[in-house]
Amino acid sequence: MATGARGKAETPPAEWGRRRAEPGADAVWWFVSAVSLLAIGRIWVAPWVTWTGVQAWSTIFIAICVQALPFLVFGVALSAAITAFVPAEVWSRALPRRGAAAVPVAGMAGAVLPGCECASVPVAGSLMARGVVPAAALTFLLAAPAINPIVMVATAVAFPGRPEMVAARFGASLTVAVLAGWVWLRFGKGEWLRIPDRPDHSGGRWEAFRVAVRHDFLHAGGFLVVGGVAAATINVVVPAAWVNELAGVPWAAVLTLAVLAVLMSICSEADAFVAASLTAFSPTAKLTFLVVGPMVDLKLIALQTGVFGRRFAVRFIPLTFVLAVAVSAVTGGLFL
Amino acid sequence: MSRAVQNLLMVLVGGAVLWITLVTGEVVNFVKEGLRWPLVASAAVLIGLGLAGMRRDWRERPGEHPGGGHGPGGHGHGPDGPRTAWLLCLPVLAIFAVAPPELGVFTADRTDGASTVAPPKIPVEDDDYALPPSPDPYPISVGEFMGRSFEAQIGGQVTLAGRRLVLEGFATPGKQGAWYLTRLQMSCCAADAMALKVKILDAPAPAKGSWVRVVGLWRPAGEPRGSGVYEFTAQSVSPIDKPDNPYE
């Protein structure tokens, strides 16, 4: 659709100007074309798609997206509600003044407050802007998307009858977040970190909520689709023997899923379902996927670089990645 | 991506979810039945917020209120919204243009190599493993059949001997004319489906992938041979319609 519009080079700017004046007409136009496209697909295309591999791929792909959707929507809505309705001062008042004590408290705060990855980066930025010790804000940034209640419920649903998976995810993620905070407190230098300005909330709170949900849902949803495509492809296209062979070597399995977690960039509310679908891999490898994903991935790298600056990102991201892989491997080895 | 398209996308995703949950019921091809109502609720949230956004855009001239609403910049996309969001068109298109059926023979063949996993646990309500005396023949899920069969093979309680049972599943071919009654089991959603296979003896193989009901008797493995021996002597094989929920 986008290329079609771009392809018409002769379409004058006046055309765009006219549409901007009538956003409603624009929406109606999009809506009608989208619905007719889908109806055409249903009536003329669907009966012809019979190749079993394509069908199996689509079934698995849709299954992951559909399974993750309720968790994504309610996670995004809750985190948007907190961003829109709870002022950041509440958190800065709740945290201890001393950095070493504030770090674990900030980690535990992540266990209570649902925060999307995309939301947690600007939230951590605004915490710092309001005078919270940077290390504690960073611990919150890592912990909030990794161990919040919605993520824990999603993990329990994805691994039925395996409560140890939920416990291991919680323990390992909290450990990584607190360790990273302490390391930053001890060795981090103030000049590496660019503390952002306070974001302004223009418009009403309800409006801020609606816009935040829309933004976070579309953003996270896009990455969920990437994860769904990758998982469905591993399930259907990559020969099962290859996957089994790779999954059979413990360190290779752990590293593979750690790297996959970074590349797929799935939202933490949805990643447990992708992990569960990688049936050939060991529980430790899946745990690594679940611990690394919410803390280090492509979209977080982009976000952290944007909000806190390059000099921060090149130090903090490798630190988090190494800690996450090491702690997951140890936790998995001991408990799974 | 303009705000109009963002709102539209939310309505479309919500609409696709309502379509598979409320209109066609295809949702059981993908996830467990219990997720149906949470899905309807989240679809309603998406459609509601999308429509609210459309209504607002309709009333206001653009440019009068800030578009982004998210924190300080450097977000990898402009104020017009994330570009990755276009990808959300993919599942919507897949739902309507491919309309994939439940997983079947293809997945059963693929997960064949991975069948070394421990068989599913028996769903036990109390300490008594014995099958209830009625009805006869007794309908049993493939998973429970395999669990009880495994229990007997490793020297545990023998609960299936001499009892007429009914198994339902689809046929998958094996080597040298042998065939299996197969059912896919999902622990969470279709993405983690695992094939459960029972070898059917004394009956000609039905068409690959066709759904059948087999009445017959459990065939004990001769000596304790570990896991992986699940055999069933057929007395009758009859074709059935695909059950409402194709998974176990």
C-alpha cells in the first residue's frame, strides 16, 4: 500500500494537502480498501492456499500472535495507565536515598508495577530527571518489563504445570537487574549517561492514555509479529534434525536462544509463548531466552541509545547481556 | 504511518480477532478454548480505542494537538508512529487470505523425531487409577491411553488390560503399511503442538489425515521395553467428522 502511494511520482503535494484537510475521509478511504482487500482474500485466495507447509506455517504464526494478544493488550493498557495517571514523583519518594539500598528496592518495584519495555525506558529517564539515583532507575528499567505480574502470568500459561519456570524467570531476571544496578553504581561514570529532560504531558490524561496504548500496542505488536514469523519458520521450514542437533549441545542452545531473543525483540508479555514453541530446546535455553529478551534486544538498544546516549548504550547493553546469559545458565543448571 | 492508519490498524486487528472468535470459531485451531473470552475482551479494547482515535481525528483538524505523546525523542521513528506497526497487517492477512486449518499430518510427521519426550501424565482425580466400570467401550483420550500404557510398561499399575476402549484421532501412515492413530496435544497454543501416536493393529490403513474412531483393546508390550510402545488392537474402525476441538 505504501509503495503504491509512493510510486505515483506525479501525485502532487496538493493531493496530500487536500487529504490532510480531511483526515476523516482519509480514514474512510483506508478502511474501505482494507476491508475489501480482506474480503477478496477470503473469497478468492483462501480456497487456493492448500499447500500443507504454508498452512502449518500460518497456523503456528497466527497461534503465537493470537495467544499473546490478550497479554499484550492488557499489559500495554496497564502500563499506559500507570504512565498517564501516576506521577513519577510517587516512585522517587518511595525509593531510599542511598544508592546501594535503592537498587534492590527499585528491582522489587518492577515486580509490582507492570511496565512495557518501550515504556520502561522513558519512565526510567523521567525517574532520573526527578532525582532518583541513576543506578536504581536502571535496575527498574531492567526489572519492570521482566518480572511484572502480567509477564509472570503469561509465563505460567505458556508453561502449564511448570511453576519452576516462572520462579526461575523471576529469580534470574531480578538478580540480573540488581547486579547490573550495583555494577553501574560502583563503576559507572556520570558523564557516560545523558539524563533526559522531563517529558511534558500535553493534553488530558485520558488522551495521554489513549495515545500511549496506541503507540505501545502498535510498536510491540510489530515486534511480536517478527517473533511469530521467526518461531513459525523454525517450526516449519528449518529441518527438525538441524534444530534438534543444535538444541542437543547445551552451550550452543543457550547462546542460540540468547541471540535469537536479541534479534526477535519480542515484548516481554508475549515472549513466553514463543519460547514455549521452541520445543526442541532445553529449559535452560528457554530461560535464557526469557531473561535476555526483556533486557537486551534490538528495539531496546535503539531506545536506550536514543534516550541515554551512545556512550551509555555501548557499556550498559553488553554488561546486561553478559550478566543475563550467565545468571540464566547458572539458574537453569541449578533449578531446571 | 499516519494517525488515521494507526487507528484503522487497531480496528482491523480487533476485527480479525472478533472474526475468528465469534463468527467462524476458528480460534480453537490456534489456541485453547479458554482464551476465547479474553480475546474478545482485548479485541473490544482495541476496537474501542481505535474508534475513539478516529472520532477525535474526525473532529479535529490535524496539527492542533501533538501527535506522538511519547517521551523524549530518539525512538527510532518519527512522531507519526512506529514503522514496525505495518507488520501487524501480516497476521490479519493470514487470517483472511490463508484461513489456515488446524495442524495435522504435516506437523505430526515433523515432530516424529522428537517423540522421545516422556509421555503425558495421567490425569488422576484420586489415588484410584482404575478406569470407571462404565461405559463399555470406554472413550479415552490418546494422551491418557499413552500415560496408562506407559505406567504399565515401567512396572506400575496395569489399568487397561482386557477393557474395550474408544480412541479418536486422525490417521498417519507408518512403515510397511502400518498406521497410527494420531492426535496433536498442545500445552499452550498450536505453536507447541506435539504429536501423540498409537500404532493400530489388525485394521487396514484409512486415508492419510482422515479422522477415525477406533474401538479395540490395549496391546501390552511383551516385556518392559521402556517408553515408546503404544499399540492398540482394532476391533472396528469407523470414519468420523473432525471434532470441534481438534487438539487434546
